[in-house]
Amino acid sequence: MSPELNELYVRLADGQRHNGAELADDLGISRAAVWKRIESLRRIGLPVSGTAGNGYRIAHPIELLDANVIRQHLAKPSIQVEVIGAVDSTNARLATNTPVHGRALVAEAQKAGRGRRGRQWLSPPGGIYLSLGWHFESGLAGLSPLSLVVGMAAARTLREAGAETVGVKWPNDLVIDNAKLGGCLVEVNGAAEGPCQAVIGIGINLQLPESAAVDQPWTCLSRHADGFSRNRLVAGLIDNLARDLPELDASGFDAFAGQWHRCDVLDGRKVHVAMAGGEDFVGLAKGIDAQGRLLVDHNGRIQALGSGEVSVRGR
Ligand code: BTN
């Protein structure tokens, strides 16, 4: 978001009605220029209603991101936190830093948010779009359960914020009652046996407009929790990850595998599995194995599925 657009965004974030002429005076620009900026904000997904004549407003106030507030709430202040306006993708932007370890990037909005399996992640202003860079000594081979550890850490943070019924749909969709509340995109670079760098992205819907064009059932945190703070949530996500990632690196997945069943929303359910190779089948989900692979009973035979190989839908 350009500084000019940000000036207007910051004013509208309070959720009050703002008169076009007053905004123009305040910002030292014409009413037509205000309207143009309003259109730019609408293009990145800010649901601004109204006109220059009757004033502009957004449906719900947005708590603006503030790196200082996030830092104040961090139990681990060694993480570097950067807040930006609208960026294409926090994962893509963070990956341009070297080293990425211990850096967190959080954006007001994303213009080309990336989801898993090449999908788009709808990222209007006001949600959580966080990426954290991490260095692992364990090679790629040992990091296959990383996605699950990230999902569990995110779910714990959401429960701490009041969304008590949040669960994880393998490997790391954050869901409530079958509706998607958030998701995680973990991108790892490195050698099979040597050190690796991961960029861990988490997106959470806080207040999506009803009209949001999402191709699956979705929900947002405002429907399930009251009085949460966007900045505190970001701090909570960073803290929970900064606690769990070193443990995964040093001791492996064992300690986490035992917690999975508490948040596993697929366990015992019929699932539709679409293999990357094209083959589809329906089976019964049976938890995970010691490497975090999904176990599915298909006609009495248990298959262990890696997250890169399949897409799973609960039925
Ligand atoms: C999914 O498809 O479930 C994963 C969504 C991950 C979205 C987050 S938002 C922050 C980070 N930056 C991105 O471009 N994607 C991830």
C-alpha cells in the first residue's frame, strides 16, 4: 500500500462515516482524488460503502497492525517483526531476505496471497497474513511433519483467543464446523540431509465480508470469539511457533504426534482422497503415523498419505 493510500486506510479503519470533503481537506487533496483512492482500497478488498456526498465507511472497524504492540506482547523478543501495508504475498516477500531465520512479516492485506496447491488466498485488509522465517538443522526428510506442527500451533493460538472449537483438518487447515477459518503454507528450501530454511505462512479470516468469493465453506473469527486483538493474535502465533519449531528441530515429531488427535477433525470420518497422480478414492480417516502422514482405511487396507501427494476432503 502506498503511503498515500495508507493515510486514507488509517482514517477509515475506525469504522466511522467520513465525509468526502473533510477527508479531502484533511489529506490536502481534491474530492476526486479521495474517490480515486477509495476505489484503489476497494480493489484490494476493503469493503468501503457510501459516496463522496454521503460519506464513506467500512462495515467493521479494523485494528491496525502495529509492530511495537506486537513486540510488547511477544514472550520471545528476539524475533524481528515487520509490519507492511498491502504486499503481493508475505511468504514471497519474506523469502527475498537472507537469512530469513527469526524474521516475521505481517501485512494489512495481500494482493496475490498464495494458498496451498497453487490456489489463491483471499486477503482483504483486516485479516491476518503472517510469515515467519525459520532455520532447521534437520534436513528436508525430517521436516515432513512441519506442516502439522504449524497447524497445531495456529489452532492453539486461536483457542487461546476464544475460538474453543477450532480444529485442524490434515495437514493444516484451520476449521470450525467444517468451515475454513484459516490455513498455513509452509515452503521449505534446503538439502535432504543438511540444514533447511522454511518460510511459514499463516492466513486467518478475522472479518470476511459475506460476499467473499471463496470456493469452499468458510468462516471468520469474529463469528466465534469476542474481544480478540489482531496484534495480540499475531504475537501469539509467533510465540507458539517460536516455542514449537526448535523442539521439532531438536527432538523430532514424537512429542507432537501425541497431541494430534485432540485437534484432528478428520479422525473416523469418511474422506475423499485425490492423489496427485489422478487416482481418487473414498476411505475412512484413521489419524496419522509417526511421520505425520494421514492414515486412511481403503477397503480394509491402511494407506499412509503424504501431504505433497494428495488432497483430502472430509465427507
Ligand atoms: C491454504 O491454502 O490453506 C494456505 C493459506 C496460506 C495463506 C498465508 S497468508 C500469509 C502467507 N502468505 C501467503 O501468500 N500465503 C500465506
